[in-house]
Amino acid sequence: MKFLILTEPDDSHAVLVQIALEKMEHPVRLLFTADHPTLQKNSIYVDNYDYQWRSTDRDGTWLDNDYETVWWRRPRMPYLPKDRIHTQDYKFVLRENILFYEALTYNMAPHAWWINAKEAANKANSKLLQLKIASQCGMSIPLTLCSNDPKDIRYFLLKYEAEGVIYKPLCPGFWFEDNQTKIAYTSQITFLELPHNQLLQLTPGIYQKKITKKYELRITCFGNHIVAAKLNSQEHESGLLDWRAIPQGQLKVEPYDLPLEIKQKIIEFMRKFGIVFGCFDFIVTPDGEYVFLEVNEQGQFLWIEDYNPQFKMLDIFINFLLNKSENFIWNPNNYKHSINHYSKEVNEIVAENLNHHVDLNSANKCKE
């Protein structure tokens, strides 16, 4: 089988999957979409009989469109440095590159099995639509306001401040400071901590009534094969609001037997969105209620195996890819792939990728 993975150069998940598949003698291409147009050239040939895509970068030239499986992992928009083009032309040239990228990726590998289909992925990344669909599927959701109206935001905080109100952005937020990457985690806010109204109006945000947690769940769905991990986040002061803030390696992760009813609701949710893979976050309250928070249709999942080797996440995903169907059940008797087997190789390949491809996750945007 022939695989195409669209991603970015520091994506160790993609590299681990690439290594495992290539050891099984499956051709794999990692396509770093932010390399276009500075480090990558793409051409589309169309006539009444044929459609061809030719792509060239430092590793070679590809003239094909016949991939059997596409992993729409972490594609990035074309990156166009402002110093490469006249200021007055920048907006036009950038827009042309984005339109070309959209056309290229919408027509890419039309007969392949996608994880996840581009249209479905775009739809599933709407956090507000997620909450609506989750509720329609019978899941409990947090009481939520998403707004840039200072009046509505202030009223929401005053109404629920006794129970607590948390804030989170609509998309992951990070910035570079003192040679470090800072991340905006979920945080609790009060009425008096809000900025002035003019500033508050400029950025919409998600405000939710705080939910008391007993523990949290990270549920990874490989089609119909569901793996639930219990995250003992409430054992750590730093993880009370957001388990991601717990120092690396200190979070206790253990297997969890998810009720059939919750599994069925999750599968229904995925069907409504048209996705075949996703990482779900749930709260379990002291009363045993399961509360849906969100799904990341391309979330990180191999870290679970790193924290607890009982989880064979890489092997499950490799077999899921090879299965080419959401109707998938993993067979532990055929276990072959572990992240520990490939740790040295993945570090070397990621370092090589960062040296030769556009990296948008650090202050240094591009290395040539």
C-alpha cells in the first residue's frame, strides 16, 4: 500500500508511523505543506482525459496521485515570508498560494481512504458545532457561552462566578518568549480579571461553567475500535483545570472500561461529522456523570503509550491504517510496533526534517 501523510516537520507522530510502515515495506511520503512555495514546487495538469499532480522538493520529484491512504494529519497553509516579495504584492501572492493549496488538496488522491476527509475535518474542528452535535447524540455538555460581546460575557461571569467560570480559546494558542514556547491552557477567570470592554470585544472566546471533576478521560477512536484512558488529573494541583499543565511524566494514565452507552454515543457523533478518527476529552464527575468537552480529530495519541506501555497505540494505529475501514478491531495477538522500538530513529528524522523544511512551531520559521 502507498501512503501520503500531510503534516509539519516536527510531527513525531507522523514520523513514527512512517518508520513503522516502511519497515513493513509500504511506501510513505511525508508532505510538508508549509514548504510551498519557497521550498516546494507543485504543478497540476488537467485535460479532458486526465488529472496529474507533480510535486518537487529537495528529496525528489513525484508525479502521481494514486495513494491508497491519506492521513490528513497536520497540514499547514503555504508559508510566504514577507521579505521575499514586494509589500504591495504580498496579499495578492499569498492569496494565490492559498487558493492553489486549497485546489490541490481538495483534488488530491481522489480514490484514497482518508483519515480524516478534508471536508469532515474542517467541520469537526468547530468547537461550538461539536457541543451542539454532542448534545444531539445524548451527551452531557458544559453550560457554554462563546462571545465577543462584553455585556454578555460579564453577565455570564456574574451569574456563575460562585460555581466558577473557565475560559479557553477557540483554537490552540501559543507564542514565543525568551526562547520558550508558551501555551494558553484552560484557566479559571473572575469578573474583575476581565480586560476593558474594547479589548474584550476584539477576541471571541469560550466561557463555560466550571464542572467538578473526579477524573478525566482521553478516548481515542480508531474507527469503531475505542481506547479509553483514565487521566488522574485531580491528583496534581497544576492539573485541576487542564491536565496538559501537569509536568511531563507525572500524570498517572491507566486503562478504563468505557460504558457501552458512551461508546455508542461517540460512534454516532463521529458518523454525524463523517470522521473515522478522533481524540475525545471527557470529564467524569464525582456523581459518575460523563461530560463531553471536545474532540480533536487529529489529536495526539502516542503520548498515552509513552506514559503507560499497556496501551499499544502505535500498533493499533498502524493496523487501523492498513485496514482501510472504520469497521476495525485490533488483534493484540499480532502486536509488532512500539514507540520504544523506533525512538532513536524518530529523533534523528525529526531533527533532519527541521533542518530542511519550514517550521512554523518555533521562532525560526524556515531553515534551508
